[in-house]
Amino acid sequence: AQRVTQPEKLLSVFKGAPVELKCNYSYSGSPELFWYVQYSRQRLQLLLRHISRESIKGFTADLNKGETSFHLKKPFAQEEDSAMYYCALSEMNRDDKIIFGKGTRLHILP
Amino acid sequence: EAGVAQSPRYKIIEKRQSVAFWCNPISGHATLYWYQQILGQGPKLLIQFQNNGVVDDSQLPKDRFSAERLKGVDSTLKIQPAKLEDSAVYLCASSLGAGRGYEQYFGPGTRLTVT
């Protein structure tokens, strides 16, 4: 079965330090990977997708098919980055249904 | 543009009671999704509509859950009868079309507590 694993429930990082949120997936086809974010009292929203290869709010994520990973990185954490982050996978040929991981809460320490 | 609207925002019911949630997607969005998010988990797709037709309801517990999107716009999700394990946030999302190329926009969710 297709799965998305986020090994950390909570990640605390000091402001200005690098951030890496881990995501591993299992999928037999060609997946599309996403990162979604939910800030406090806001709606779940798309942060970035691997096919876009863009940096959003300083965050980047590279799809590593060999390691089946899609880790989210930012070189210098900011306090406004504190939020819940979900890694997600889209299944091809299943009407592109999205499967979410359990999420990692990122807490930026002052 | 106005976002996805959901109501109610909170609902507390006793087990075996019935409950209904309403969703109004972004205008012009053909695809509508209902997700269930249990505490500590990521959202899980319950049902996906394309206009007023069901695309995927494979994870909808059909013995107690039902959903409809009669005119291809608003949608309702019903639980009858509710169980304790149905306590969750129910998220509605919409997108212009179906497929991975279309971004899903989420509503604020309805938090259901079953006692």
C-alpha cells in the first residue's frame, strides 16, 4: 500500500538555524509529492510540489527516488515558520487521490 | 476570491445521533472533496465529486456516512448514526478540476465531537 511517513511528530529549532522536515514514501509508480502547511488558526494550504521545483517562503524540497524521500528544508528558520507540516503523495491512475502523512509540528524557538 | 465555506464550525453530539455538514466550494470549482482528519493524523479522503458525480468513495464508510452534491455546487456530508470513533475534523476542499495538476483549496473544517 502507498504510504507517507513523517518520522517526527514535533521538531523544535532555534530561529536562524537550518530546518529539515523528513518525509519518506512508498509507492510503486511515479508519484507526485507535496508539502502542505497549516499555520495556527488558518486553513490547510499547499506549500510546494516537487514538479514545480520552486522555493516558497525559503523552503525547498527535492525528490530523491533512490531513497524515496522528499525532505523539506530551509537554511534559516524564522518564527513565522512555526506550523503543522504535512507531506503528501498523489497516486497516479487513482484519480490522483492525495495521501497525507501524519504531520510534523515545527516549533521555532526565539 | 472567497474561499471554501463550511458549517457548522463545531458540533457536539451523542453517539447514535445524526449529524450533517455543509460545504460551499469556490465558485467555478468542479471538483469537491471531503476529508476526515482524526487527531494526530493527516487528512484522509472520504469522497471526491466531479460536478455532481462521485469519482472516488472507496474510503467512505457507507453503512453510516453519505454525501451528496446535487447541483454540482454545494455538498452535504451526513453521518447516521454517529460512533465515538467519528470524532474528527471534517475538511472540505475544492479544485478547478480533477487531477494532480489542480491545487486543492481547503475550508476551515468542522470539528465533530461524539460523546
